[in-house]
Amino acid sequence: MLSEYNMSSRGSSRSLFGNLDMVALGIYIAIAVCGVLCITSASFDADSTNIFSPSHNYIKQLIWVAISWTMGTVVLLLDRRFFHAFAIPAYVLGILLLLAVLFLGKEINGAKAWFEIGGIRLQPVEFVKIATALMIARVMSEYSFNINRLTDLIKVALIILVPFIIIVLQNDTGSGLVLGAFLFVFYREGLSKYVYFPILFTIFLFIAAMMFSKVVIFTVLLVLFVLYSIMRVGEVKGHIRFLAGVFLVALLLAVLTPLSGYAALMIACGVSAVGLTAVAIKTRTMMLLWSILMFVYAMVFVPTTDFLFSKLEPHQKNRILTFVGLVDDPKNTGYNVNQSKIAIGSGGMWGKGFMEGTQIQYDYVPEKHTDFIFCIVGEEWGFVGCFVVVALYIGLMLRLMRMGERIKEPFGRIYCYSVAAIILVHVLVNMGMTIGLMPVMGIPLPLMSYGGSSFVAFTLLIMIAIRLDASTSENDIYA
């Protein structure tokens, strides 16, 4: 009996490692190697008496790589059912760690988001992403779950909002915004597209409110909504008269009363909302009612943007204002991005060569081994190197999505898509901020940026997905 058990265990082990997605593993290792090379280039000191000293960042990263690969191997040996059962305890533990670091953590660069133990820094938010992905997958894989049912939607929204609020309180808003990656997963699972429009609309209003006056914003919105009403209802002359009447009311209020132009336009917009609502009810056009609701939401939200903006830290305000072009300060708030673009642009087609980048080697680019590590790729490996790295990330994400579709049960599918979405947001934001397309948020490039917490967390994220995928070919998948 014992010999049969041992033979069964060895057979199961061989089956597991034979079913691993070697393409995903190969891409993961390739990205990790690229990261170690970039960190070596950024921190190598030729004058050091001991280039293998643990004090060097590249040696520290190699140690974290070894730790991560050991932990990843353990994950691959676990039963797939462990991750479903562990989802709730992991999520609760993650929330407790976030609360603990909020009160007991070490503040670095304005964010109180790290534990420091014996010179080793750990950032709990990186591991909370794993716990949140597992929790989302568990809740959404329940038999009765329906993403378009309000109670179920509120349930998964709360799973994301609880850690997000705590992370924002730590003043680590960039890491909190990464949790928005789960919106891609919800879309894959069938969430109505109309839920996404208010989110995109809010982002648009927030940026527009900083770039244009409120009068301009509401004038444009009013015209757009009336044009939309014309398209939905089909009656043109009446709507044009209505729009002219609204602006006439606003003009008369501004001229004949002590109201400002903005206040007069707000009143006129309120009148227009009532008028368009009457049209929508008369014509029974529900989509027009939806657009009116968004218009009223804009009337409420835009005046509050100044208050919301005032609650941000000074460096966060400057980063946003620099991003939207309202502040041009290449020697201060825009210095990092400016030097980053110079470094990437100077690499040309083939780059300057390993450890030959002048912007990197002479420390013109701050945070070159962490947030701005992609600059090393651009300057030393050129356009070709950037293309290869981007292709590796795309390949990894596509492989994760393929793994998700291959898994026959919803828990694994939702988790794999969650991992792909988290990597996507990290890559878009990190690479985007290095070339000035995104505001600087301090989000690491997965598996490449220096940092033990980040590397371990992404390793575990990916290895859990690979383990769940390997289960699809095992005989006990539905046991």
C-alpha cells in the first residue's frame, strides 16, 4: 500500500511539472534576467574592492530572485484547491498588514507604506494585490454570482475599495490605483459597458477641470448633450431653439442679476437638464435619460474638483500639473521625466551598449534602478531592446489570458485574467511615465525594477497562475 502511494505521488509530481506552461515560465525568466542586467548597469561600481558584496543592489536583487524562485517552486507543489481555500485568510491578513503599516510603518518619500526589519524593507501592498486577486476570483467563481446583479457588484467593489482606501491613507495613491486593474477582469466576465462610462467620464472631468474654466466645460457639455439628444430623438429645429433659449437665459441672468457668468450658466444648465428630461420622458428614450444623468453628475462633480485637488500632497499636485502641461519645470518637478526622455531618446536604434549609457552612468536619471529602470533599456539597448522588452510583457500577458481561457473552472480563469490585468496596468503606467505619457506615480516595472517585495509578489502572482493552469490536465481537477 505504501509503495503504491509513493508511486502515485511521484507520478503526480512528474505530471505536474510536465504540465507547466514552459512558454510562460521562459518569458518570466527572460524578464527577470533583463531586470538583473539593468540593475547591475545602474548600480555597478568598478572601483569597489568587492563586486560581490551584498551591499550592491544587483547582489541584493539576485538574493531576492533566489528567494522568489524557491517560494515559486513551493507554490507549484501546492494543491490547486489550497488557493481557493486560502483566499479569505490571505485577504484578511492583507488588510491587517495594511492597517499595521499605516500606524507602525516607516515613511519613505512621503508614503507610510513599508515595514523595515533589520535593514530589510517590505511593502505589504505588493502582497495585497495577490490576496485581492484570489479573493475576487473566489467570490466571482461562486455558482450564484452575477456581475450585473447590484448586490454582487457591490460585493466585489467593496473587496477592492477596502484596501484602496487604506493605501490612499498611507499616501501611496499610485499603488492604490493599480487595483483599478480589476475593471478589465469585470469586463471579461460580462460587466455591462455602461458601468465603465461614468469612470472614464469622471477622469475626463477631473483633467478638464484643471485645464479649462468651468464655463467652457459646461458650455461644451451642454452642446454635446443637446446634439446627442438630437441624434436620439431626431428633431432638430426644436432642440436648436431650446439650446439658444438656454444660452439666452444664462446671458440675461448674468447681465440683469448680480450672478457671475458661471452661476448663471449653472442655472441655465439646470433648466436644460429639466427640459431634456421632459423630452426623454415624452419620447420614452431611456438612453437620453442616461446621458442627462451624466450631465447632472458633471454639474455636481466639476465644482468639487478644486476641493479634491487641494487634498493631494504638493508633489502629487505638481506631478499632475506637469503631466497636463500647466507647469513646465524641467529643473524641478519635471526633471525626472525630462532626463528620462533624454536617456531613452539618446539610445537610438541599437543603444549605446551595456553599462555605456551616459545619462545612466553619470546619475542624471534619478531612481534609475527602480521607477525609471526602463530608461536603461532605452539608452543602453536602444529601440530594439525596448521592442524586445515590450514584446516579452505582451507575450506574458497574452499567455496568462490563454491560460485563463484554458482553465475549465471560473476561479482559475478569473485569477489568470487578474494577474494579466495587474501586469498590464504596471507596464502601461511605468513605461508611460518614463516617456511623459503618464504622471509619475512610483509604480515599479514588474520583475525588472529593483525591490524584493515587488519581485517576490509578482513571482507568486505568476506562479499561482501557472499552477492553476497545470491543474487543467490533472486527473483530479474536479475532485
